Amino acid sequence: MQTFKLGPYSVEPSKGTISADGLVKTIEPKAMAVLCQLQARSGQVVSQQELFDAVWPDRIFSPSSLQRVIAIIRKALNETSQSPTFLFTHPKLGYRLEVPASEIPDTANSNISQKRRLQFFVCLLIVLGVLSVFFLSTYTSPPEETTFHKLPITHGNTAEFNGKLSPQGHWLSYQSDIEASQLFLVDTADLSSTTQIQFNHAIEDYVWLNNGIIAITRAKDGSTYIEQLSNIANSANAIVKKPFGQWRHIKALQIGADNTLYFVGKTSDLMHYIAEYDLVSDQSRFLHIMGETIVEKSLAYTPYGIYFHYFDGETKHFGRVSMNSEVEILAANTPDISKLSWLDSEQGLLVSDQLNAEQYIYRNDQLQHFKLTSEAIVQHVDNYGSRLVVTQSQPDSDVVQWQRIKGVDLFEKLINSKFNDYQATSNSRGDVAYLSTRSGYPQVFLKTKQATKLLFENKGKVSFIPPLLWSDNEENIAIIIDGLVVIIDTQTYKQRPLPRITNAKQLIQWKKHNLTYLDHNGDVLNYNVESGNTEFIVNKNESLIGVDNVGNQIGIKEGVLYWGTRKLALTTHERIRYVFALEEHIAVHIERLAGSKLIFLDEMLNTLLEIKLDSNCNNVTHAEYIDGDAHWLCTQFEANDSDIYLFEQAG
């Protein structure tokens, strides 16, 4: 079968295309294979397992892989899961493709079944052929590599970052952790000469505008300003400063046409937005809401719109805001944690993996390997012509233990490496389980008083692992890998995947044999690790974070913290980052514009202890309260040794 119809759409498996009204969309081979499987059994519910086995043979079932290609198919058919026309979801059962009756031949049912089976096998053979061609073209005939000459601009033990080139390439600029309110300039005709520009406040980000610089700065009280130096050649020019409206925590600043700034920022609701700011009218506008908790974010202004990439702690989001402000989600399989830069010389988007020293070019809806450097993480790239200014770094986050004992705060770095160590959780013996990416992919380590042991590694998969969970007997650790729950025995180091759990999103608590978790459908379930039985606790309740000893539910809903029937409302400028359900009380990490805090509450939601968190405590991952004293673990991002390099394209 070469072609089949879905309403107005014509599907051609051999070409990997879906077309209608002269518009042709290309989907990846895996998505076409799934569509062929569904079409061959149109009108029937096909289970996720059947689809996965047919298209991903010899691989462990992963719902996220299937959900991704389902989203690709729906996008090509201009429909959503909420308003389907052809592709319907049957929760916990599978998917069904509904072909209009007018397009089903009026023959006996047996003939229909036979034809559909034949259609699917022919379709599958075609898709496998396409996959073979794709594999050979991708891996046996790689594109010719671009080579560069590399010249260091900075070196030493300090962190220099955010390197950029002026519009004509005459100046190279960068920031340094030596002085947060200074910008450093290097004349590209004389690389030995460095000068500084002093701004009024700490620089969050900056861009070049003609021969001048626009910097977004933050005062000590948290207020944000836009500071502009119109011409760096004239040192007599004063820097003009004015408030930057409602915006806070500005990142990924870009300059576009018609004096428009694009950036990622927060407002008083503590949500992250992609926004634009008109320098002439001083008006800003939302372009895309990203969400509350964003691990990493990046923007790149290009001739085709503003590309964005961010990771919300569970899912990566890669897309583009067009010049007419339409948001399009792109299906390329980018690394989870990525930075974006537009390369004029390649007429493509550079995608830099932030966990591995690997880079890619996204061009013509395809992602290809691109070797810029394999020595370090490419944190930022700016370019003019064949010149690139590159910020290289080795990201470093450490695990810090804080204690408040008799009113005195003490801290100690428990995990202090030159790698990303995070999501630490402790037991009563002081053993610390934590995640690390020291090999470029997630690993689980256990640090005891005697030694540090590697418990688990997800080789070749740069997928995020949600927070770890200790069993109440403190002998086992549970982790989630692509929706699967794996139990690790901390004494024998044996691993045991739990059957029947394939769609886990977050682990909530583990009491006796019952492991409570949230799935991707928003349902909260109990799984008995001994019997393998599963029971629903509550449907569509992503707010639940725990259950106390007598069965009262603890959670967050619409900004209100509840424990059974008791409730505690927050102010409009506060947002709950995380809640830890302890035995007779709870600990709450609250994010505020004025700085984060950790509060401990009793079962009546009365405050037992309130702690203003250190500014370096980026994320609380564990908390305890005993007799008026507190203990908590933080992930702390370090000022890593990043440097600036000038790359010249060879030839």
C-alpha cells in the first residue's frame, strides 16, 4: 500500500509524509510506523504495549517514547488529545484510529481484516526501508565537519562567562564572577587589551545594540533595571538607567529587529515566561508561559523566529515562536538539558548538550551531530561571520548539609566534586543517596561513613531522574527511570524493577510495603512491593504529597497547603517549591521574590520554626525537625571555572 486517506489527509509511508490542501508535513519513521499499525487496525483499541513491541522490538517498554510519537502524529493531523478527530486515547487501554466510514471499502469483514493486515505489513516494510536509509545516511555518511582554530581569551580559576561579539565583530565582551556589576571588553584587533564597563547593579544578562550595550541588572533589594550605554567608544557617555517593570530573574536575553528584546523572566506570580520588550515604547508582552519550576532555559533569535529550549524537571520543551507570535512545538530529539545559539556560518541552530561535551546542528527540521569541541560543555556561543566566541565550562553543583542547632546555623559540604551532584536525601544513620552526572548520564551514588558506592547508572540515556525515596526501614531506595520504578537494595546493591508500574511520574512516600506514587495521568496510587497489587488512592490529584499515619491527605492545591481539613494560604508573592511529609509535622520550601525560606509546621499548621535560606541554597531536597533543631540538604550551584575562547573557522 503506497497511500491511504484520513479524511482530507493523504498519508504516504514511503515518503514519511502527511499532506492536505497542498501542505505537506514530514514525520519521523517511528511515528509513521505507529500510524501504520493503528491504521491497519482502525476502529480498534491498540494497547501501548502492542504498539511499542511492533515499532521498538527488543526494547524495554517506555511510555514516554510512544507518547512522544503520538504527539507528533496528532500535530501533523492538526488535532489535540483534548479534541481528537482521528486519533483517540483510551486511558489505561491504548489508542484508536478512527477512519471515516466513507473511506472503508464496502466488503466482507474478513476481507477488510485481511486487507488491513496486508496493508500494515506492506506499510511496515516501507517504513523499515526508510529507517534503514535513515540509519545509513546518519551514521555511515556523516556530513563534512567544520574545523576551527581555537584561541583562549581568559584562563585561570575564576569563572568568565556569557561571551558575546559586537555587531561588526570589533569587540568581544564577557562577564566574570570577580565583579558582578562589571562587563569586560576585549578589542579583537588587540587581544592583549582588556577594559571594564561599570554598571550600577549586578548584571543578569546583556546584549549589544549597534556600538552600545543594554544590560539588565538587579539591585540588592531584588529590583530589576535596564541600563543602556549608547556608545562604548565614548567613555563620557553616561549609563541611562530605568526600572524594568514587573520582571525579575532575567535570562537568555536576545536582541531582535526593531529594537525588541526577547528574554525569559519571572513576574510576581513566580511563573517563568518567554516575553518581548519594546525599547521604544517600554512595553512588554508575554509570548509563551513556561511554568513554575524550570531547571534550564535557553533562547536563540534567528531569521525564522525565536527558538526556545527548557526543561521543567520532567520533560524537555523545544519549540519556536514565529515572527507573528505563533508558538510551535518541535519534535526533534534534543538532549534534555540544552543551550541554543544561532550560527550564521552554518545557517542553523547550534544545540549544545549541557551534560555531555556534544553539539548538534538543527537545520531543515533535522538534528545532526556538529563537532565544535569535545573538551568541555559549550555553555554559550555568539558569532560574527566565521568568528565564534565560545564560553566553555565544567558545570558543578554540590550537596550541602545545613543544620540549625540551638539557633545557630552550621553548614558542611557533604558532596564536593567538580561535577553536578544533586537531589540528595538522607536517612537516620546519615547515609546520603544522591544523583550525579559525572559520566555524562544520570547515576545514583550512596555515601556512607565508610565509603561512596555507585548504585545505579542509566548509561547512554540523558533522561532526568526524579527525586529519590528511602523505604521506611532505610534499607532500600526507589527511583524512577522513564516511568519505571526500580528498587535498589543499599546492602547488596541489587536492583529490582517493579512490575506493573510503567507510567510513574513522582514518588510520594514509602511506608511498610506500600509505595505511593503519582502517575502521568495525574492519578495517585499505592503499590504493594510484596504482593504487586495496585490500588487507587485518588484520581486526578497531582496536589497530593503525602498521607499521615491516620490516613489524612497532605498536599497543595491552588496555592493553598492542606493537611486533612486544615488549610494554610500563602501570600500572592509566595509559591511552594516542595513539601516534605514527616512523621508528626511537615517541612515546606517556599520561594519568594525576597528570598526563599524553609518552614516547619505541626499537624495544626502552626509554625514550629522558620528559616531564611542561604542565597546559595538553590533547591532543598531533604528536611528533618527534631526537638526544635532542624537539618536540611541543599543543592548548591558553584561558580565553576568557565572560560572564553575565540574560534576562527579554518580555511
